[in-house]
Amino acid sequence: MLNFAPFDSDVILRGRAFLTRLLHGCCVAAPAAIARRECYEKVSMFPAHMPYAGDWYLWCAFAFHYDAAYVAEPMVIRRLHDRNMTKFFEGEGRRTHVANMLEVPWQMKYQAEAAGFKDIAKLCHEAVIGEYIAQLSPASMQTARPGMTWEEFETSLHGYTRSRTEATNIRAKVLAGLGDHYYWESHLAQASEHYRRALQESPWMPSIYAKYALLWTGSLGGYLRGGLGAIRRGSAAPLANASRSS
């Protein structure tokens, strides 16, 4: 479930630092957001072709150009009921939901590349891969996501990528990510198949060779992978370090 109260106190965030947080998912409750008129006039109006994730796109686009202020005091009460629009997009509107969730990181990637911000473009690239993995993962591994088929993935990939190399890179990393999902769900045969396909797409992925080798070592492999994962998570710098107080 998304956290719409990500900080304990009021804080002013540098826009592009906040954008890195937004790329992991929208943490802004639309009814509680206020933006200057200038943001709409100079950056973007609400995109009508993104009815599900249009607000998420706007916050990302605004953060690309402006800083953001967060007020910790609750301003609205969100009520969930059977007629919420989200319910529709998780059912009948599944295709729109999936398309919108992918449109946002792809569009931000294009904008970052055009502006020459390679670090942000890389983060957007990773967000695209993460969203594909989430949408392709089996239902039991998802959290309120309608999902997509492999055929839909290929159609989306060909529609967005600008070169065969880019498509191959994303496909390989998505396959590797799905392999990880299957591994941690103890579906070793499916994990092995996805790692194998990932290496067929892109042979230059040492970490996947290592995972492939550890796959059949039983509890020892799981222990080693779990330890390495904990080290990587511990070395990640929190968003708070990238913010500045008022």
C-alpha cells in the first residue's frame, strides 16, 4: 500500500530528489496537493490520455522543474468504497491502468534524456524495468496490480524503445527480475528458465550468472543471496539526505 505520509515533519524537498522518490510510486494524495498556476502553464496541464496516473505524471513533471514542500499535518480524509475509480481501473479498465503506470516513467525518461540529466534518465530506466516486472509477476506476488501478458509487454516495449539495443537491455533485465521473483517464491525451475532467457538476451550480466549458479545450491545459495541483498539495502542512502529543511 502506498504511503501518503512519507515524512514525520514539515520539509522542503529539492525537486529532482523528490522525483527519485516519486519514481518508486506516487506518494502524493491528489486531493491534498496544491501547485502554483505557473506549474500548469509552463510544464503541463492534466494529461487527458492518462486518466489513472495523470496526477502521478504531473507531480513527476513538476518535480523535474520545481522544489516541493511537504506539510505533515493531515489535510484530507480518503474514503474507499466500491465505486472508487481505482476499482474500475483494476477491473474493466485494466489495460488503461497498466498503460498509464508505464507511460509515466517512460515519459520522464524521455524528458530527462532530452535535458541531458543522465542520472535521472537512469533512474527512470530502472523504474520502467521495475514496473514491467511488477505487471508481469504472477498475481500472488502483486499488490493490487491488474497485470499484463508477455505479448502485451512486447507490444509496449516495441512502442516505447528507440533502438533494438535498448529493447534487448530492458527485456533481459525484466527476465532477470522475474527470475528473482520466482526464486524467492521457491519456484526454482521457473527461476532457472527466466535466468537462462535473460542471459540469452544479454550475456554480459555477471550477477545473473552468479544467481544461476547459486540456484541449485539449496539453503546455502539462499543464505548467500539473502546476505548480499541485506548489504545492498543497508548501503542505500535515504531520500531525507537529499532534502533540505526550511
